[in-house]
Amino acid sequence: MEEAVIKFNKVNKVYKLFKNDKRRLLALFSKKIPYKEKKAVNNVSFEIKRGEAVAIFGKNGAGKSTILKMITGVTFPTSGDIEVNGRVSALLELTSGFDPEFTGRENIYLKGRILGIKESEIKRLEPTIVEFAELEEYIDQPVRTYSSGMKARLGFSVNVNIEPEILIVDEALSVGDEEFKRKCIQKINEIIHKENVTLLFVTHVTNVAKEFCTRGIVLKSGTKVFDGDIDSAINEYNKSIK
């Protein structure tokens, strides 16, 4: 039986909503500052096993992004337990972690270090990353001179070529032109069909999810309302948005 690489056990995430930034700052020093609570994730439990390809469906505000942020360690649960076992590569904000004054090549090393990869390994992967991003003639120019599409291609290339054990994709396939999009989809397919890579795919586009995933989890207002095979999950999601 395959081991679980992601475990959520009765996870809750509550955000404190303040009237303005001043009140948010004052709340660091006093518990008397009034605020409203927003429960973004409500008592969610699931396990994802090594090598599984799972889609997470839900309308805006369903809790999808919060769950991804907790898996990647960007934010933490208010209560409950989360376990993540393996090198995570997240295609969320593709250009986060880049320094605009550094060249594209320098940013490959910077992003690699942020992801906890040894310098020798980044050096080995560097030619593949540059070639995939199609930035050969621009790779030694400062990233501030890049278009948004060029930055996104570099970010995507770093994340998919670092040989992840867990790959998280959040609507990231809108990178570049149609030809590059096809290349991205082909690359994700390659990754998930070798060496038991686990895929977590968050999308509104059910036909794209079906291309990659065999299982689906449906969220509604922060609560898990369905977890099962991909066809049933798509049916459940379609019912929930009607």
C-alpha cells in the first residue's frame, strides 16, 4: 500500500478581518481591537497517497488557495494537523522569489536555494531550465527587463524541472502562447507519469483536470463536500455551481 504524502486531519483555518490596516497593526499589541472572523477552511480531512493525481474543485472562496498555502507552508492552520512528506514544487505565483535586479540565470540559483536545492544540483539542472523557458538570448539580462510572460515562463521552468516529488498546479497553465501552453501540459504529463510523482491540481476547468487526474475533491464554503473518482467529482462540482 502506497504511503500518504499529504495528510489533513480536521484542519481549520480562520482569518481575522479588521476594518483597516491600522486596526490590524494595533491588534499585534492589544487583544481588544474588534475584528470579524472568516472561516476559510472548515474541519477538512483527506489523505493523498504517493503517485496519486488529485484535482481540487471549488468556486472562488471555497478554500482551495488556503489549502494550497497550508501545504506549501505559506500559512498555517488555526487548528488540526497537516503532514507533507516530499519535495514540493508549487506552480502558484510563478514569479515569487525572483529578484528583479538579478539576471534570469542568477534567479534560477536564487529560486533553487529558496526551494532547498543544493548548488551542485541547480548547476546540473540549469541548462534544462534555460532551454525549456526559451530564454537563451535573454537569460543573462536583468529580470526587470523581462515581460510578464518571460518571467512566468522562467518561473514555470524552474518549478517543473527541479524534479519534484509533489507537484502543485493552480491554474498555472495560462503561461505564454498556445504552443508554450501545450509544452507545459506535456511536461506536467511527463512528470506525473514517472517515479511516483504526486499531483495536486486546482482548477475551474474540469476537462483539463480530467486529462491529468483520477480523483477529485470538491470544496464548498471551506468544507469538503465530495471526495471520489474524477468523473463523479466533476458531476458533483457542476451540480454545486448551478
